[in-house]
Amino acid sequence: ALSGYPIQTSEGAIGHVIDFIMDDKSWAICHLVVETGHWYSRKEIVISPKHIDRISYEESKVFVNVTKEAILEAPQYHVSPLGEAYGDTRNFD
């Protein structure tokens, strides 16, 4: 239900939640995947749940304790293919 929620810093909104990275054993959220910028300057980053101050379902916002500058300077997130540890998931036999 957090998908699409804006990320709110003390300096204002920056980006929105587009996905989650989950722990495959506990099913806990390890990171939020956040899209910042516009179509011409789009960047995807990850934010750890430890940086979430609160989630407001009334305002549909995720409040974080990091600055806009830190978010803008965060490294680009790139989705990696599944490793060999996952085996051949096309074959369920």
C-alpha cells in the first residue's frame, strides 16, 4: 500500500516509493526503492527502513530522517539478476 507514496524530508518532498526489496526468509522489507527526479533526470535509489521516521496513511506519505541532498547524492540502484543460488525457477518439477 506504500507504492506511490511521496518521500518527505524535513526540507520537503523528493521522489516516491516504486518498489520494495524483501528478505526472502523473513519477508521483512529491507529497503524501499524510491524514484527521484523527472523523466529526463530520473534516478532510482534505495532507502533503508531505519531511515523512516514514520508513515502517514492519512497523508499518504513516508517521512524520512535524511536530507534531500543525501537522497540526491545516493548511488543509483540497479536491479541485479537472481544469482545461481535460486536455481532454475522456470522448472518447478
